[in-house]
Amino acid sequence: MKRTLLISAALQIFLIACGQPTSPPQTKAEECPGPVPVRPGIEVLVERGFEGLIGRNVGLLTNPSGVDRNLKSTVDILAEAPEVNLKALFAPEHGVRGDVYAGGTVSDATDPVTGCPVYSVYGAHRKPTPQMLKGLDVVVYDIQDVGCRSYTFISTLGLMMRACAEQGIEVMVLDRPNPLGGEKVEGCLVEPGFHSFVSEFRIPYIYGLTVGELATLLNEEGLNRGENGNLAPLKCKLTVVPMDGWRRDMLYEDTGLPWVLPSPNIPFPQSAIGYPSAGIAGEFQNYLNIGVGYTLPFCVFAAEWIDADKLKERLDSYGIPGTVFRTIHYKPLFGADKDKLVHGVQYHYTDYSAATLTLTQFYVMQAVSELYPGKNPFRMSSTRNGMFDKVCGTDYVRTNFERRLKVSDIIDYWSKDAEGFKALSQKYRLYQ
């Protein structure tokens, strides 16, 4: 199905503002007027009367994106549910309430609303300790995923599953939409020696599954091998509460659900699509600004020294499927390029199904290299090469791309595992 994604961030804000209800939000999902195309797992759980949680001691791993369609937090829904004993909260990157900025240390605390202890799983411990899990019967996971391997929340989920397997504790995943849809699979599998918190599992960079489907695949296929991928696989007791009404061809805009940013630099559904399109190139410092620090995170490529018209012309000459570029000039609000006027391109996917998201950044790096031969990111930011390898899940991409910065040198390798993973994951699909 052809999908055109040409809406600007400013227009998104305008449309969201125009679409907000003028009366206070309702307290129950079924009271929300109009059609309800998709209901996330938390709403299905409520409809089922909290089946699987009644009379049990419950832990919850979540962040601000764990809400129902009326923006009520899963924390508060479970805390108020009769006969559900919410005993502990687990804080991933950015914290349960979203009050920690990207990369900041998340500390143990007490939730001021529920009074529950909050245990950090993005600090001294990324895998919960037995003491954190003591007394729990089940740990619920409810975080909006972005469908990309390097986004740390799925690594946190995997480590929670492993810790719960060791302690005989059930894990319940409340499913949510994959904002990239359920059909795109891109990038090679993580190779031995390159597992990390941003490449925890032997899966492609874009894996085409909801978080509930992914959890099931990891559990059943023995891919949950713990941080660094060097431990024996463990299988936990896993329950997935599926969504109602979601289809694999849906992007987030099709779901009818409000978007709550799962992390500071993913403010819109479009940002989630941009994350795998620009985030790998964004690992380099003093190279290209990718919109982080501006209003278009992960949606642009720019620098002070770029001639925007020439860069657009060079990219247009490639005939990249489903992708078009426009020139852009802006001043980042913070970061290394703060208050500098940078020049470059903003990209749009005119045919989403035909576009290869992850290759967009590599084509841009190729074009920049052709126009500015001295601007080689692997030499300009050599201290970041190790992180680049971790995000890619291999050093093959770097060692073969850095010589000439030609997409043709890596495209076959980058794509080699996609069809095999699609075939493997087919049996774990909950939605058609």
C-alpha cells in the first residue's frame, strides 16, 4: 500500500491542537466519542477485568507513553484497580514519569502519586536484582515501542524477562502499535561480539513486530541471552495482552490513538519513522546535524558548510525509491550547533512501502562525501566508531563503507538477513 508522509512537524502540532477535545477527558475508554479503530493492551486489560492480575502482587515497568486513549497512566490505572496489588515500579531510560533527560541517570525513588518504590533499571542495574523483584507474582510491561533495535526499551524488557525467568515470576506485556508498521524489516542481524544495550538481541535493525510479538519471539526462539548476548537463553512465563483492531499495514496516524512521546527526541509519530532513518548517522559528532536540538529530530541532515541546493541535487540524482528531499536552513536551539545557521535537506517518504528507511542516512553520507571529499565521518569522529559498530550490530558496515562511502558497498550485506527473519517471525505474528 502506497503511503505518503509529507506532513511537517509544525502542521502536525497544528492538527493535534485543532483535534483536541474542548471538554475534560473522560475516565473510561468507551466514553470517548467517535470510532475506536485500535485499542492498546491496557484498554483490553481493563475490559477483561484485569484478568491475570487479580489478587496478585504486581510490578510495572513503564514510562509516560504507557497510557490509555484518554492519557491516563497505566501506573494510575493499576493502582486504582480493585484487587490488583501494585507493589513496585521499574524505571527505564528517562524514568517512570519521564523526568530524566536522554542519557541521564535514573535513580531509585518513591513514586509521589502511588507511594510505590521505584527501582531504576537504567543506572547501576539494567537487569533487575532479585531484591527488586522480591514478593512479586507478575511484572507488567507497558511502553510505546518505536520498532527499532537500538531503542533501549526493548533491551530493558529482555533483561526484565531474563530476571523474572530466574525468579519464577510471570511477565505480562501490554501490546502497543509499532509506529513503523508491521511489514518493514531492515538491517542485518547482530553478530557475535557486537551485542550491547543498543543491540541486545540477534534481530534486524527494524524488526517489523509489535513489542508483544517481539517478546514472544525472543522467549520462544532462545534469543534472550542477556546483556552482551553471551549467556544461556532463559524462558520466562510470558503473557501478551494483544491490541484490538491493529493491522500490520497501519502507521501510527491510522490508529486513532494519541501519541505520547516515549523519549524526549521522539515527539511525533513521524520522529519514530525518522529514528532509524537518521539515528545511525547521528552517532557521529561534529558531522551532520540530524535535527536533534531543533524542531525536527531525526528528520533532517545539515551542517554549516553544506550547500543545500547542491546536496539536494546530488541526492535527487540517485533516484532513491519512495524518497524525496527539500532544502532546509535552520538554527538548532541546543547542542553542538546551537545558534549556528546550518544548511541541508529534509527528507520525505512519498511511497513508504517502497522506501528503505535505514539506507536514507547512508545515501546522505554518500552524497556529502562526493561533494565534500574531506568530510569522512569515520575520521572526523573516530572515537564514535565503536558506538557506530554497536548500533549496526557489526563492524562490516563501517569497514566496508568508510573506504569510499558508497551505499553499493554495503547494501547487500545490510539486507541479507531480512527475508530469513521475516520467515522466522511469521509464526509469532498476532495481527494480520
